Amino acid sequence: MLSWEYPPKVVGGLARAVADLSEALVEQGHEVFVVTSDHSECGQVEYVSGVRVYRVNQHHPSPLGFLDSVLYMNYHLIQRAVQVINTEPIDVIHAHDWLVAPAAKVLKHAFNLPVVATIHATEWGRNAGIHNDLQRHINDVEWWLTYEAYRVICCSEYMRDELHRIFHLPDDKLAVIPNGVVVRNFRETHPDLDAFRSQWALPEERIVLFVGRHVYEKGVDVLLGAVPKVVAHQPSTKFIIAGTGPMHDELKRKAWEMGIAHKVHFAGFIDDLTRNSLYQLADAAVFPSRYEPFGIVALEAMAAGAPVVVSDVGGFREIVRHGETGLTFYAGQSNSLADNILILLKDRQYARMMKTLAYRELLQKYDWSKIAHRTVEEYKRALGRTSPGPITHDTKTVHERYHLTGDFPEERAELYESSNHGRR
């Protein structure tokens, strides 16, 4: 496994997904080696739940900028991975997202090993298009990784469509395997929930909870926009917004400007036990994302016992069935979000029914042992190839597709032609 983050280094959902998959693979008898970036609390080599984890320095030499740090990390990833491959019987390289693409490509060609890539999100999707040179660079590296990979895994049908549309990936190269959740990780709470609750809300207050990064695509501003209407109909409502991110201070300032700061508590970073306890106490867990390739946060809330309200985008639409396992609202529309929050606040029996059904479906569809088994099937498909190179890209077909859309740089065309020479 190549991943730029791995617990306890957790920036987004990728770290937890890679860890849960790795541990599930080990439980099924596979050997898993993870090469990842360092963390201040960890050594260079660890043995965690049966997974061998190797950490490398991402910031040496001192990078001049973000892209430099990515390249330096890849140099170190390659060095460590070469040591592992020279001493262990590695069969497959599994690369997670564009930040490890250079290492994946080098190792693939140096050792003639198949690469399976999981694309957890795209730069195009995060930004609703490509608008500057940095985004264009990241987009090209993402395409590069999918081109080099024998198999490409994505987490939802929505992401399959996105990858097919923006990278022109053929359907037979793509596999949809959802992320999962380890339910036991979300059941442990503070022993005295009543006392814990008193630290966050008054006895008569209902709790609406958000947990996530404070970035534009997560739509926290949309949630703030819903607060006045919810409070107008349910005055005893407390909004708890947990997490941090680039928009944190801006969001706090907006709450003050809107005159709702007394109803909104910005909790900052919270540990797992606090997160689980708040989910248990929440009358509604709200995720108003503008872009969500899968929506692991919804599964986590369901696992912890909270009824959910999510935007009708991306993977959320595949996880949450409106009126059955949760509620969905029109993405970006604060009024629609407020209406759905009010449904949960006014009808507790309906909320309990939905969260019970959601939990039952969670156990059936999003178990990591099943997900690991499906991932191994993709490894087997990749190992079934006897010649190097990607399995389905055809130079002429893809070249024509890109020219028809006007989005095929000449250097990309040359790469297709040189890489596919003699590999039909």
C-alpha cells in the first residue's frame, strides 16, 4: 500500500479507509505492507494490527512549496518501498490517490509489478472544474495514475461516472467497491452520557451535529444558513460544529455576523470518544457537502446511532435513501436543509425508525471483510496480466476521444503513443 496519510496521521477519510482495508486484508491471511509519510508520535517501522507500517520523512530537505513536499515524499516512499520489495514477496502495489502516483509508477516499471489504484476523490470534483495551474497539474497526475494502473477502484457509482467522464476511463478498467466502517470503533462512549451532555447543551436543547473539515466543499456555510429557520420553529436547538480547516475562522465570523453565535458552538478538533458520544446524543447529524465522492461520515454517524441529514450529491445518494435510512436535501440550499432538520426534531419516532434501518443496512452492505474480499478479486485481475502496461487503454480510441472533447494536450498524446507502443 502506498498512502500519503495513515493513522494516527488523519487529514481526511483516506487514512482511515486505507487502515481499515489493510487490517481486513490481514485478517483474511494476506500480508500487507504500508509505506506512508511520517508522524511525530510514530517510529519509522511499526506493526499495527498485523499491518507492517513504514513511515518516511515528507519534509526533508525543506520543501519550497506544496508540490516540492509531495515530490520529496515520493522520493522517500520509493527508497523505502524498494527495500521492502527486495526483501518481501510483494505481488501487487496498491496506490491511493495522486499524491503517491510518482512512486507507484517507478515501482511498477522497476519491478514489473501490477499497480491497482484507488481514486478517493478528484481535483475536478473538489473544485467543480479546473481553474488554475495547480489544479491542472493535480488533475494531470490523477489521470497519469489511472493510466498506469492495471485496475482502478472507486467508491461509488457516482465516482465511476466522474472518472469515466473526466479521464475517459473505459468501463472494464473500473471497479466500484464502497468504503466501509468498523462499527465497534463508534460504539464506545463516555460512561456517563448525561453528565457529558451537560457540558455541551442545556437539558431542554436539541442537538444538531456536524463533524468534518471546514472547507468549501463540506458546505458548513450552508448549515449556518439553515440555523435561523430551524431556531424560529424550534428555539431550543443547539448546533455543534466540530472539526477544523481553512474556513474555520471565517465560519465563526459569519455566525457572529448572522446573529446566531449563541446557538452555534464551534468545538474544534474532538477525539474519537467525544465524537462517538456526541453522535449518540445528536437529534440530527448533518452533512451538507457540495461534493462527496462516497460519504464515509454518514456511515460513521449511522454506526454511532445518529439519524442523518445529507445533501443529495455524490455517494450520499447511494448510502442514504430519503425517508428510509435518513433524509436528503437539495445541495447548497439552506432552506431545504432546515426543513429536513426540522422533520427529525419534530418527529422522534420517525428519526428512531430511520436510524434503526440505517444501522441494519450498515452491517449488511458496508462490512470491511466483504470489501476486502472484493478488493482481492481486483488484485487477482491485475495479477492475471502477463505483460506490463495498462490493460484496456487503446491509443487510437482514447486519442480520438480527447481530441473530440478538445482536452487532450499534445504531451499527453505523445505519452499514450510511447507507452502503448507494442502493447495492444
